[in-house]
Amino acid sequence: MRTRTLVTLAGAVAALALPLAAVPASAADGTPVLTTGGLGGTPVAVGDVLTAPLASGTSATLYSSATGTSGVKCTSSQFTATVKDNPAAPGTAVESAGAQTFDAASCTSNVLGVTGVSSITVDNMPYTTSVNSDGTLTVTPASGSTIQTTVKLKTLLGSINCVYQAASLTGKADNSDNSINFTNQQFTKTSGSSLCFASGYFTAKYAPVTDSGAPVFVN
């Protein structure tokens, strides 16, 4: 059986994790990397918690190849991250991604022999999320740890766990819709049935990234 994790894989959570908001843009002197209300807007305070669901009408996927469509798909996922540093732009804001969840009821699999998805869990959190003024976002685990997602699948022969790991994830923030995009982020299977994919490629778009309901911009 082949599977795919959603990370936040996140992880999101991941992740999928996972994360912050938007694209590069020029900023006035003293404007921090993360603001609300627009570019050059209200600074996001250290300690604020950012959240984002999957962008409306999109799915988080973990497929067996970068160009394939076989694996697992979820239509409901969310991440939360706490801002740890928000320096003046241009610069790099730092967040702690504390949770990335996937609603198993929204997940399906088209893998032969798989009858359903029991759960998708993003392990080893929190992860460190760094967001540059150019919109580049990097997710890394704690020292000595790894980004990990466990996918529990229902099969014709019972439940199986597929564990996937990655050293880091790279995404892109976009100010046009306050989104974070992960595209074909590769995970490697570290344990699980021979039915589990040897590799999983995670793709997801989270939007909008908000701070107490206000969209977050990257300066």
C-alpha cells in the first residue's frame, strides 16, 4: 500500500506545518518582517499566535511521486505557530510551529488495498519556522530530531502505520492571498508496511495566515 503524509507534514504539519504568511515587499525603515493590515502595517508582536487553514477549495496531498496522483488527500488541515522574533525588514522572522492537524474524516486514499485513513499525526513538534523578507519559508526540527509524520491507514488486512521523515521543509509565502505554499516536499518512509510508499511528496497551500483574525503580510 502506498501512502503519503501531510505535513506539515507537517506537518504540518504538518503541517504540515507550519508557518506564516505572504510574499516579499519593500518596507519602510523600522517596519518588521511580519505585519497585519497590509505591507508596512501593524507589527506582529512576539508571542502572538498565527493560524491558517488549508486555502479554500484546495487539498493537502501526499503522493508517491512528484508527478503522480496516487496516495492520500485531505481537505481539512490547520497549523498554529507562535512568533518568537520579528526583526526589521529586510530580515528573517522566526516562529515556533506548535501544532499541525489533519481531519481524518476529510482524508481519502486511492491506494489499492487501502479502505480509509484513520489518522495523520505530525510528530516531534514544535518545529522552527523561519520566514525571510523574500517570502522563503523554512521549517526545521529541534537539534537531534527530525520532521516526522505518521499516517495510520485502514487496509483490507487491518490497520497499518506508515512513518515518514524529512530533514527540513521549504515553502513560499505570498502576500497576494496571505498564503504559504509547500510543493512536492519529499519525505522518506522510515518504517511501515511494504504497502507504504518508499517516498511521499507533500503539497499544500495554507491561507489566509492570520494573527487574531487579521491577515499577516511579509515585508
